[in-house]
Amino acid sequence: MTEYTASVAWHLPPGADFQYETFPRDHEWTFAGGEVVQASASPDYYGCHSRVNPDEAVIAATSSCHMLTFLSIAAKKKLRVLSYVDRPQGVVDKNADGRMSITEVVLHPKVVFEGEEVDEATLSSLHESAHRNCFVANSLKASVSVRPEK
């Protein structure tokens, strides 16, 4: 078992309004290594567009987990990966219970290997194994699919 911690901090600035439409959504995430991420709500919910929002973070975390799992599997199979670029997409919508949730995450990884090109069956097998073993994808109710770019 591994345990992780973070600190999420928000403070109402002196004199700031605290009404639904106007209270400030900006806050900070601080991680164990000292990294600080400037976060906010989605602009759709009165947040700041230049800060990371929780929905984007879940989508990025899903992509990152899949990528790191994919790279680990490729390394164990002695397949040298030169680059891996993904542009994941996520959908926030009402779920089956009528509650807003991340209902779908679609990964669009483009992987470049060194040497001979990896065939479609091998690439598909690598992605299937990475998906099956990704901690984040295994934790989500949302549908997660992989559609590799060519």
C-alpha cells in the first residue's frame, strides 16, 4: 500500500464578497515535494481560465498514469520509446444518477519508438495492458478509452 497527501488551501481575501456568483475560486494545491499548483474552478463555474481546474487535473492525471504505465510495460518488453504525446479529452455531463460528473475520458496518445515500427497488434496490446493496470483509470467511474494517433 502507498499513501499520498496534498494540501488544498483557499482563503477569502479581506473585504471580498462571499456570494455564489462572486466569491473567488482561486486556491493552491501543494504536494509533498513542495510543488505548488495554482488552481481554480472551471470558468463555467466562475473560476479563472488561467489556472488548472479539478476536472482538467483528473483528465491529465488519467493520461499521465496511462502514459507512465505504458512506458513501464514497453521498457520491460525492451521496446525503446522516443516520445509519447497525448492530448486527452474529458466530458463533464450528468451521469446515470443525474449528477454532474466526468462521464468520459478519451486518450489520444501518439507514440514514437526507436528502430523498427511497432505493429498495430503490439501497440494495441501495450495500450490495453496500460489501461488495465493504470491506477487512476481503475479508480474512475467514467468511461476511459484509448484512441492512438498515427
